[in-house]
Amino acid sequence: MKKISILLFVILMTFNSCKEIDCCENPPFINLKFTHNWNGVPLTNLDFNELKFTNENGEKISIERLRYLISNINLTGFNNYVLVNVGENSGTEISILDVKDGIYDLTFHFGFSNEDNLDGEYQLLNSVSFDVPAMLGGGYHFMQLDGKYINNNNQEIGYNYHVIRAVDRTDPANLKFEDTSFEVNLGKVQIKGNTEIEVKVNIAEWFKNPNLWNLNELDTNLMGNFEAQKMMSANGKSVFSLGKVSQ
């Protein structure tokens, strides 16, 4: 009987050790996956540099660069940021470890809030030229969307749809700011073990809702345009939506 008890103890200890190793080697994780589309048609970097999209105002456009900033993803529990670069296919999937099972309101911030938008603070963003010039108040871009479009004279010219914190430069010695970053709330998601959550990003929304965007009037030099930045912020609030959640 003593031998049997010792053998049972060894088996239980071995089983528990295996469970602990499995837990450490394969902790539960969340994969937040950003997918991009143009009014429901999938969009990747393979679609760049072609005049293949038509915005709500009827202008044919191309995309040559698309990168944007996401911060404060609530599932992580700490201040964080991710630069999503569609052209380089980087930052589009975010792995988050050790999230307990349950139902969560999935939220994140587009861009940096004023309290986080600290000039020179983020080395990664500095290294990829995502900062904003001091004459516009410093800090960082929220998005850079660049390409070409066919204007009213049937000419192919460039646009730079750059989103930053709105700055009023009426008095260059006394800049006035408005926080045009915003929180995205995708609603409730259930986390149960390893979970993949799709975040759908409809790029077409930047040009149509609620402000119909006319590139012939607003194509470049938008960073210092106080009213344009507020319009961009309003349009961005319909860009993100919850896609498929799978365990």
C-alpha cells in the first residue's frame, strides 16, 4: 500500500508539472487583427499605387502610403501604442497575453490623447518620421494617408490626408489646440481562451461620413488647417467596426 501511495504521488506531481509547463509555454492570448477594406472590398498593400478606388465625391484615387496610430487598447491594462503600417504589413496583428476569460467592452484610442501626445517621447515613432513639426505644436501624427487623384481638370495630382491634433495658428506665437483624437468602442466581445478578434477598417469612410470630402478643395496642406482636422476627426469615427470573433 505504501508503494502504491508513493507511485500515485509521483504520477500526480508529474501531471501537475506538465500542466504548469504547458501553461507557461502556451499562455492564453488574444490576437487583435486589423483588416482593411474599401466599402467592403478587401484592401492590402497589393492594391497600392493604382487609381482603383472612387471616393464618395466621385474622384478616382490611389493609395501610396497608409499608416495610423492606435493607443490604449483596453484589454492590455496599461498605456500602449501600435503603429499600423498597411504598406509594410506591420502592426496589423497585435498579440495580447494573459487576458482572463470574460466579456469585455473592446475600446482603443485613435491617435494619442493630449496627455499622451508628448513631443519626442516615443522613440519608435521618432525613428520612422511620424512626428509633427514644432511649428504645428509637435507631438505625433495620428494617420498618414497619401496617394494620387484625378482632379476636375482630369489631371493626376497628389493628396496628403494627414491627421494630427488640430492647431489654430492664427497667432503663431500663441498656438491653440483641440484634441481631435477619439476613442473607438467596438462593443462587447467574449474572451474564452485563445481568441482572435477582427477589427474592420473601412478606408472609404474617411472621405464621406459625416463630411463629404472634396479633394479638389482639400488635398494637401491639411496639417495646419484647423477646420479640416476637426472634419477628419468626425469622419474617422465611422471607420472602425467589429468583425469576426473566433476562439
